[in-house]
Amino acid sequence: MTNDTFFKRWGLAGLMAVICLLVNLPIILMALNSLQTTEQILASRNIIPASFSLANYQGLTNTPFFTYLRNSLVVSLGATAFSVTAAILGGYALSRFRNGLLNAYSTALFAVQMFPIILALIPLFLLFRPLGFINSPVSVIIVYSVVNLPFVTWMARSYFDTIPRELEEAALIDGCGHIEAFFRIVLPLSGPGLAAVSIFAFLFSYNEFFVANVFLRNAEAMTLPVGIQMFMQQFSTDWGSLMAAATLTMLPTLVLFLFVQKFITHGAMAGGVKG
Amino acid sequence: MNAALDTKEASAWRIRARQFLAPEFVTPAILLAPSILLLLVVIAYPMLQGFYFSFTDGLLMKSGDFVGIANYTKLLSQPAFWHSLRFSAIFAACNIVGCYLLGLGLALLLQMDMPGRGAFRVLLLLPWIVPSLVSIVSWRWMVNDERALFNQIITLFGGDPIFFLSDSNWAVTIVILIKIWRSFPFMMLSLLAALQSIDRSLYEAAAIDGATRWQSFWNVTLPQIKNISIVLCLLMTIWSVNDFDTPWLLAQGGPANATENLVVLAYRYTFARNDVGMGAATSFITLFVLMALVFFLLRLQRRS
Amino acid sequence: MASLSVQSVKKSYGTVPVLHGVDVEIKDGEFLILVGPSGCGKSTLLRMIAGLESITGGTIKIGDRVVNDLPPKARDIAMVFQSYALYPHMTVAQNMGFSLKLAKRPKAEIDAAVRKAADILALGSLLERTPKQLSGGQRQRVAMGRAIVRNPAVFLFDEPLSNLDAKLRVQMRAEIKELHQRLGTTIVYVTHDQIEAMTMADRIVVMHGGVVEQIGRPLDLYDRPANLFVAGFIGSPSMNLIEGEANGAGGFVAGDGAVLPLSGLKAPAGRDLVLGIRPEHLELAEAGTPGSIAGKVVVTEPTGSETQVTIRVGKTDLLALFHSRLDAEPGDEIHLRAMPSTMHLFDKASGRRLD
């Protein structure tokens, strides 16, 4: 019987390994092919490259890739700072208080989660232009902060929910005011959760294409997805450089995601299901 | 008599005022103020303005005049609009069905006991977490020309290469496939969490009652995840209809306008054809379509 | 140290009232226990004293200072929570010294105070641990230590023992009582466990449905419960409460017709009454003893030191508690009697004690 379960468990693991490989095949092939020059790619077209070179990656230094990367970082860090501040405040309010205003706010977050953002983008474009926000990270940071709001708020809230109220009450009795109790007790205890919230806010902003595509139309201002998309339109046959750029773009996403993957259920479920 | 009434009213008013000023109300109001301000500036105000724009003939560079419902009537008379609406519907329907089947299947597999389960879970989330641009680059590589991976496989089995991105039907198929690939992990993750929250003892009770695995799936698992499934399908519908990245990045809504959904159409009206009025009208129609769908699905849920 | 005065205190959440005007005077150095079933408002009252809940009406004074609008930190109180509420990111010593640190006392003074409290509670060897590394009983002690370090005017305890297992609870009961005798600080203690209340309190406040049912010393509540609620709540197993009326001839006719002798207890005839007899006050009697009644044994539950027996008299089931062993099988007939001084009469309509 133990033998039976042994084979069943490893058989299942084998099946899952094959499924994971198939599911991730597009990404894997892209990463492998980025290690071949465009000439080699077009000449051989083998699934697994015969020889490897870093020529494509070296070639990226002659492109605006690193300008895009810098823009991406500026935009993502800015949006993260805003989103996380709003998430801490809003998540804490939702976790600790109950009233009509909070119910309305919850509903508003739901609406934002489902809102066709194109609806706001057209007027925002006209609103931002006279302010000089087009082609400036400011416009994108502001919009991302709102787009991220539902997910990060729900995630922060589900974290604050795990911190017992009594701890704050004990702190009040020990001599803290409400604000001091929050900073001395609640915030230190929600450290890991808030780190995860920040990373998710960063990931969403870093990955985003649509909003950036509307507001950042000048090559100097573009983030990675918009810049690479431009490149894809113009040099559609330079597969080597394209795949190297895409692979490099993906790396920070993957690394950060591995750090926070165990927190993902918190936010996704809290948002999607609990309401 | 009147005086008594007055004081009674006054005291009721005072109580209400005190409730309004109580820390239980004021504190959350202060905490939410920045976010609410942001929501008003970035969502509410533009939305109202966009609604007004949809009744004007404005351009990107020049505000227009009020033209009544002309934009809407014009839009409804355009075949391109009806095409987009149909494509949006097909796109959403296929995406939901595909994601649900794939997500549920994988969630059920991931729930079983096996070595490396945590790692598999993470690996299966990758398509969801990589930037949309990266996923499109990687897929385009597989379908781009007659010697791309898909065509190598087809030729291997003796078929003729297919030009996936220049044939309308194939482009639609591919864009749907990519969308399913990009969004099934969310479905899988949420269903997995739902499956794991089912009380184990229900299965034990079912087994003692003599249920087979299939029967306990049908009678225990499915009813337990029904509600969350409806909610997930609702979210998926909304996110599919709102998707811009997948059709735009793959082929800019092409070939011709085969993969042009309502959002791409609205974008194109505004930013390519410089017609803010039509763009705004199209995005409002998108919102109405969504609201109708949500209403319909919620009714469905309430009835069941 | 200070006295504490609760004067017609009211509380409502929105339009839902939870406390209907509570008056309690607590003397300096007294150990007062609020007891009642869950939802009776006892915890709410404690939290209002602590300043964690707003006061809808009435006055709370600590010493001679009205504290209604003072924040918790200004009330000179310390509180032990049911969940202990130890800060998980601080060591035991940091937990205990936190209040003094917030008060910006010098480090040497904090250390000395923590050390002293740790000695009292035998926590000396645990000071550098975090709460996660402690057992339930140790956490409980740290929570008390944190309260002691502050040297407050009043200690508040919110069901501090309910998360401990039965054996530890008995031990902690004695320790808290000893601590009170040693420190002499006023204590207000909330529990739903009447045994805890009986064993520890100087005085008990029995609450029910947001009102005070009775205030008194433990044995007074046991001997002279003021109403049906207190009669049923205090004492374990609960008092037998039999509905019926006096027949004017020295007997009590239960609802089903069974006649119980009142043995001289005066009872007004012609109104609905409730007769209360504690199980431990029923004694075995020889057949034919005046004032005794006959019944049939339904169930016997021996616990070793005592035997609990359910006896059916007519159609009424009475619970009796004997300190001797009883050789009786279900169905056997036995005879019981109770001293009139141990019987209680209540008016059914108002629930009040008669006499």
C-alpha cells in the first residue's frame, strides 16, 4: 500500500512537471532564443538553440532600453509609494471601523476593480495635457495609484485583520494614543504583509501597458512595455534583440514574484471573493 | 406642545451631530480622505466629463460642440461597432469557459498530495504575472511565420503552414488562446483556495455514506464552490471585456479589424482618428454592456 | 489605590441599549467581580471603566476624579485581557516595561520595576523570551506582570482565566487572590464562571440583560439570592426551581399536583410562586419522617466525593447532591427532606424573593 501511494505521488508529480513545462513553454523558448543572434535564429529555427551568445544583451546598450528601464523604475516606485500609503490608511480603516462611509468606500473599490479604464483615460488625457503631465511620469503614477487601490487595500486590510484589536487596546491602556498605538504596535507587526503589498503594487505598475501607452508617447518618457512595443512595431524581424529585451524586462517581475508568491492568496481572494 | 416638539427634534439633531463627530466616524473619514480624493479626481470627475464628451464632436486638440446623441446613433449604425461587440462577447465567453475548465482541472490536481506541490503552484502562476508585453512577444514567436514553432509542428504532421496572424479566424483563435493562457492562473488560484476551504469531514462523511470519488465531486465539491465560481466568472467577464493589451499588442486589433474589441475601438477612435466624441461614446457603451452583463449574472446567482 | 464609582451608567450601540443604568460603588482595595452570562454587559462595563468604550450616560469616577472623557492612558488603570494581548514583537521584559517606557521613565527605574514584578510572579527566567515561546499559563502571568509594573490605582481583569485548562485555572485563581492580598490594589474582574466569582471576590455583582440583578458578598448571594435569576445562576449544580402555589396548609403544590412540605416556611396563598431548594440541601430521610417526601430515583451520577441524583417526585425532577455514597438503582423509592431555613420562595411574576 505504501508502495502504491509512493508511485501515485511521484506519478502525479511527473504529470504536473510536464504540465508546468508546457504552460511555460512560450516564456522558456523566448528566454532560450534570446541567447542566439537574430541570424542564428532565422537560420536554424531549432527549438533548443545549438549555441549560446550574449550578443543580444550586449546590443541592448545601443538602444534606449536602459532609458525605458529607468522610466519604469521611476513610475513603479512612485506609484508604489502612493498605493501603499493609501492602502495602509484605507486598509486600516476598513479593518477596524464599521460605518456607512466605509461601506460606500468598499463599493467604490469594487467599482474601480471593474471599471473600464478607457472611460477615464480619454478625459484624463485632455485634463493632463495643459498641466504638462503627458510624457511625464506624474500622470502614470497618479493613474496607477488608483488602479492598484482595490487590490492593495484589500490585501492590507486582510493583514490588519490578523492583528488582534486587543493589542491596540492594551497599548492604549499602557499609555499610547491611537496614532502611537498604530505606529508602535500595528505597523511593526504588519511588516511582512506590507512588504508584500508594496511588491505587488510595484509589480502591477511595472507590468502595466495600456495607461502608459496613452500617456507616454515620447521615446524619452516611455516605460519598458511601451518602449519595447514600439520596437516590436518598427523592427519586427529583429527577434534576437526583441526577445532579449523582453526576457530582461521579465526578470525583475519573476524575482519579485518569488518573494511574495505565498502572500498572493491574501490579496486575490480578499478582493475577488470576500467583498 | 410645539416647544416640546422642537426640543425633541433639536436633541435628535444633536445626537446625530454627535454621532457624526464621534471618533468612530471621524477617524476613518480622515484615513480615507486621500484615497477618496484620488478616486474623485482620477475616476469620478473624468467619468462625468467623458459622459459629456460623448455628446460633443470634440477633437484631441480642440473641444467640440454639443451634438446630442449623434455620436451614439452614428456608432450604432457602424458595422465596425457591431463587429467589435460580437468579438468582445466571443472573446469573453471563450475566455471564461477556457479559464474555468483549465483552472478547475489544475486546481483539483494541485490539491492532491505530491512532492513539489508548492513549486508547481508557483510555476503555474507565471503566465499571469509576467508583463503582458512579454507574454505577447513570446507567443508571437511561436505563431509569427511559416517556420514558427506551431507551423513546424503542423508540418511535422504533414499539414500546410498557417499564417496565424494574417488570417482573421486564426488571429481570433490565437488571441483567445493567449488570453486564456494569461488569465487561467487567477482562476486556478482562487478555485484552489476555495477547494482547500471545504471541510475535509464532508468528504469523509460522503465516503462513509458510500459515495464514489465522482459522486463526492458532484455532490460535495461542486455545490461548495458554486458561489465563488459565479463571482469568479463575473470578474473574468469584466476583465475580458476591459482587456486592451492582448488584442492590441498581438496585432493592433487586426488583421483588418478581426481582433478589435470595444476598448480597442474606443482607443482607435480617440487616439488614431482624433474623434474624442466617438471614443467617449464607445467607452460608455462598453460600460453599459458591462453593467448589463453584471446585472444579468447577479440575477442568475440570486435565482439559483 | 483608589475607590471606583459607577453611577447610573448607560451604554447603547446606535439605538440598541446594552446597559440600562448601572450603579456600583467599589471600595478602595476591594476585589469586585462582575459575573453574568455572555451578553449581559459585564465586559462592556469593564471596557467603559477602562476607557475603551464611550459612555452613553452616567458617570464613572476613579478616586474622586470623573474619568468619563479621559483616554485610557490618563485613567491610572491596568488591564489584563482574555487573550492576554502581549505584544508579539517584544520580549517579556519589554512587554512589562512598555508602559513605563511610554511614560519616559529612566531605564534603571523600568528595569527595577520589571524585575520586581517578575519576582512576584516567578517570571525571572523568562524575561528575554518572546510571547510565542511561552506556555498559556506563563503568558497569563506576563499579562499580569505588565499590569503590576504600572502600579495602577485599579486593576481590570477581563476573563483572564478562560483560555487556561481546568487545572491551571484553579491554580491561577489562588495566585490572583494571593496577589490581591499582597498588593491591596482595587480589582474589578469580569468572568462568566460563577465558581471563579464565588472563590475570589470580596463582593460580586451579578448582571443580566444589561442590569444589575444583585450586589453582595459571595455567601450572601448564595444564602439569600434576591431573585430567580441569581438563584439559578449562583451555585453549582443549580438550584431546583419548582413552580406552584401554597395550599394554605403548610404545603406547596407543584404545577403537576405533587405536594411538597414547606415545613413551616411562610408562604402567601393564592399566587403563583417558585420554590427553590439547592441540591446540596436535600437530605435523605427515613420513610414517614414529618416533612419528608417520597420520590423515585431516575439517574445517579457518582463523582467519587459526592453523588448527584435525579429524583422524580410526581412529575417534577429534583436534583439532589449527597456527600455520602448512595446505594440506589433507578426506580428505587427514596425519601427526602429539606430544612425550611434552606428553602427559598420567589414570586413568579416579578421573580423577586419573598420574605
